[in-house]
Amino acid sequence: MRARPLLPLLFFAACSSSATTDAPSSPDAGGAAPIVCSPGMQVCEDDEVWGCNTDGTERMLLQICDTLSTCEAGACLCIPNCIAKSCGDDGCGGSCGSCGDTGACMADFSCCDKACGDRQCGDDACGGTCGSCGADVCLTDTGMCCTPDCLGRTCGDDGCGGSCGECDAGLACPLNGQCECEPSCEGVVCDVDSCGGLCGDCYAVVADDGTTETAYGYTEPPSDDATAVACMVRVHLPHTHMRLTSFAAGWMYGLWDLQLPFELVVAPADAFICQQGDDDAWWLEACEAPESALTTLASLLPAPPYELQPAEELGEHVMPASEIFIGARFPITEYPIYVCPMDSDGTGQDSFMFPVMAKDGVPTMSAAALKAAEHDVGAIPFRFEFALTDESKPVTSELGSPPELPDAP
């Protein structure tokens, strides 16, 4: 009977022994906190990162991963996102792509073509810029840099849309940009005035005196591969961007009777490579250019000598430069006449008869000026008139006057 009270105590002892076995560790004799986790370890629980202190006695919530990341191996890892993106950040410090040198990445992560092309400055199509001109001026219409030029000018356009100054009230600015200049055109028509402008707003070029009775050229094609003969004169216009308004030629020597068709053509003088002859050469100057430098202004039939070609057949043509080669190009035909009529009284220093022949496979014009070292062959009998346009500006360089050629020995 005395043994029965011991049963609850035995049960209690068994329970105590079981609880001690399941715990991570037992408290030491000094009552230290129990070990509940591996010291320093981090683990994932769903989208949470849990850690353990250095003693292993406490678990801590270190981080909750956001919707753009996932929890793996005890850390939040960023998930790159390039859905509907062509460029820009992928959300994790990486890139969704590049738009290249000619593109820009926009706020919506799409690529925009800057559309700068040859533009040097001004806004691009993506809210940026195509470049800067520094101290120069950006022409917004063309996107090109422009250097203002007011050398020798006290008024008028600086060449970049700005002004070199203003004249006193009531005084217009002459084309030469000098306020004190008073143009004088008494007895002068179609020629330069004293202020850089034109009398009558036109400029006449007469390459002969009207007595075209000689000719210079070929009675047969100059070579088997010749395709045309171009009779051209070099003209030094006093202004840029001048417009052709009339043309006449002294087609003597049978060309008028034969009615050989020709093309009125023009080319900028800087398309030609010209050189002076040395002391032993019979020629004073020779020039060469590819036939592709020519621009056809009109296809015509010869009018009677010095009768103006109909204006409606000439069209509207602004000259490509202030110094030009302009004249007639005749195709090689069955007619045994390939000539440029001459005025025997002219010097011919700006007159050329260019056969068009292949040079290294390229149709090329090459000829010497008709002024030779020992005599003057004559000027090609052309007459032109040119008029100013709104874009015309006086020529201030040496191109405004014919080049100096050495005197014939």
C-alpha cells in the first residue's frame, strides 16, 4: 500500500527526461540561453530571409523579398525583367539591349532613331541633340554649323541668318555691306554697280563681238571611244546663287543650217582640275573633269546666230557656284563636223573645247584653253544673262575676277 504514491513521481520524471532530450541543447549550470539555430546561418522561408545570431540562440527576420525578386539559398535574388523592353535597365543592373550610335533609349524602354544623318547640330528626333557648333551658329533648318562672316561689312547678312549691323534710318544696306556706299548705274545695264550689287539686277556675259566666222575642232571624231564634244566657257559671276535668264550663240560654220541638237550644260568650276603650262608647253592652261560633273539645263536646237533661245525652253536654273563652266554639249553623230565656233578677235583664255573620251573607263573631259602660248585662237561665241535671286550674295573672294594668266612669249 505504501508504494502507490510513487506512481505520479515516476511519470513526472519520465516526462522531464523526454523534454530534455528533444531540446537543441541543455542549459549549462549557469542558466545560459538554449541553442535554437545554427550560428550565422541564413535560410529562406517562402519570400522571407531568416538568420541566426552568432550564438545560435535567436532567429531573426532579415528581409522580405519584393515582387521583383525571389528567395534562394538564404538571399533575395533579383529577377531580370525585359518584357516589352528594347533597351535600358533590366531592373537588376543589367541591360535589355542597346540602340546603337544612331538611336536613343526612351523612357518607355523603346529605341528611337535620332535621324541626324549628316546634321552637325540642332535637335534630333528623340529629344536630344545632333551636336554642338561651339562658337559658330547652328542653322536649324539644315542642321549644319555656320561661321558668321562680317569681314569688310558694316551691315547686312552675316551669312548665317544674323546681321553685321544696321545702317542709319532710311538707308538701305548695299550688297557689299558698306552703309556709306551709294550705288551708281547711270548708263550701265546688266553689270555690277559700285556697291556690290547689279544694275538692273542682271549680269551679262558676252564671250565675243558678234563676228563668229571661224571654227576650231574636228572633221571626224577625235577617237573611237569619243561620245561627245563640249564647247564651254568659264564664267566668273559677281554673285552666288544667280539664275540663268537668257542664252544665245553665234552658230555659224554650218551648225545653224544642219540644226544639230545640243544640250546646254553647266558645272561648278571647282569640279575641274586645271593647271598652267610650263615654259615648253604650247598651251597656257589645261583643265579636266569627269563628264558626270555636267548638269543639263536644256535640250535645244540652234537658233539663228545671236537670236535668244526661248525663255520657256531654258527653264528655271540657279547656278551651282559663282565660278562656272557653261556651254553646249554635242553628241557624236553621223555628221562629220565636231567644232566649236570661234570669234577670232577674242583671247580664248576662258574658252575650251572638251572632247568626251574614256579615261581609265570614266568618260572624261580634257582640253587646253583656246588661248595658246603663241597666239589667240578665239573665244567661243556665247552670250548669257543672269539675274539675282533672294539667296544671292556678292562674291568677296578672288573668284569674282578672272584668274591672271601669263603673257604669251
